[in-house]
Amino acid sequence: MAPVDIPDRDRLIVALDLPDLRVAEAMVDRLGDSVGFYKIGYQLAYAGGLPLARALVGAGKKVFVDLKLHDIGNTVARGVESLSHLGASFLTVHAYPQTMKAAVEARGSSKVKILAVTVLTSYDDRDLADAGYRFGVRDLVEARARQAQAIGVDGLVCSPEEAAHLRSIVGPEMDLVTPGIRPAGAAAGDQKRIMTPAKAIAAGASYLVVGRPVLDAPDPKAAADAIVAEIAAARGS
Ligand SMILES: O=c1ccn([C@@H]2O[C@H](COP(=O)(O)O)[C@@H](O)[C@H]2O)c(=O)[nH]1
């Protein structure tokens, strides 16, 4: 079933795109009870931040390990096996069939959900053409979503712009995890396919991933609270 019983607060995933453990821990302390779900990506993981995943889980938070694995199947499988011991809820791989199959098989009985990154939210049709793809964003996202579902992947990372269309294709079961979230007036930065929190939820997103609009806010806790309030309003909670 779709994750209908998720508290509004836990639909916000704050990306801890920060330089080291000390800074990340300080941000987690600052956000306090306002945030229940954190993402650890390249910057923090490569700066020794993966142990924070265990600590956060131990403290009752949920964790998304966003390493976007993509390699030969054997290497992806071994990576998933290692990462599955962290206690994270989500782990990303790129949406290539070999990669997704290896990850789903290697996950085994571990509770970590495998998410497939469809098309990065910083890409538009022109970026895909520059990279040699013959599909535009909408068609490539759809094709990858269908493959992911057939392989048994648990969820998709997509832009909220594709959420409504994907929901109609994959049904209620798969988690739709959407970066590219920008509260009204926030700078897009390098993101090209963006939506506000309220519109993303209305479009069918299960979770919203937010980095800079929270981390760079003068008051990150207030920024997180405002996003959760928008999520609650959009869901009629
Ligand atoms: O397609 C994707 C996949 C992952 N991300 C990650 O989400 C956050 C977004 O951060 P912002 O500062 O809110 O832009 C970041 O960690 C990305 O690595 C994505 O943006 N798009």
C-alpha cells in the first residue's frame, strides 16, 4: 500500500549537504524535533559522515543514504550489502536495469528501500540531448519508472513535475521521492525542474527532499517548520 500513515513531518527529508560531521550534527541539533528524516549524500558521506546515519537512526530519526550507485552489477550488489547495515530507510541507485536488478537482489531481507533516480532534477531536455539521449525528460522518466517497477524497485526519485504522471503509471505502491523543491520565492540554484512543497504534495509526491532552502535559511528550523506546515495544508491534515 502507499505510505498513507506517514506523519507530515516525516514527509520532509532534509539533505545534510554539509562539509563535515561537526557541522552536520550542529544542524541536526538546531533542527531538533522539526525534522525527522535526513539525507546523507556525497558531500557528507565522502567527508566521513556515513557513521552519522547509524547515530541518527539510534536517535529515532529516519535516514536516506543518497549515493546514487551505478557500476557493474557485482560492485553495486556489494555496495548495497555494506550500506544495508546502516539502518537507513532509503538508498539510491541510478535507474539502469543492471544496476536496479543488482540492488534489489542484494537488498535481500534488509529493511532498506531501493530508490531509482530517474532523471536528475538539474536536467532538462537539452541536457539529456547533450548527454546523447534520444528521449526528452518526460519520456525517459516514464520509461525508467516502468523498468524500475518491473524489477521490483521500491520507489523513484523524480522531479515533482513528473509526480502526477508517474503516479498514474506506477499506482499507489511506489514511493515518489522528489528533490527540486523550492518554497515560493526561493532561488532555484542549479535545479531546473522545481515546484513548491504544496504543489509537489498535491501532485502526488510521497516525500520532499530539501537542502539549501533549509540549510541556507537565516532560521533553518523556521524554514523546516514552514515546509511541514505547507505539506500539512496540502494534505488537509
Ligand atoms: O534528481 C535529483 C536527485 C537528488 N538530488 C539531491 O537532492 C538534494 C537537493 O538539494 P537542494 O539544495 O534542495 O537543491 C541534493 O542533495 C541533491 O543531491 C537532487 O537534487 N536531484
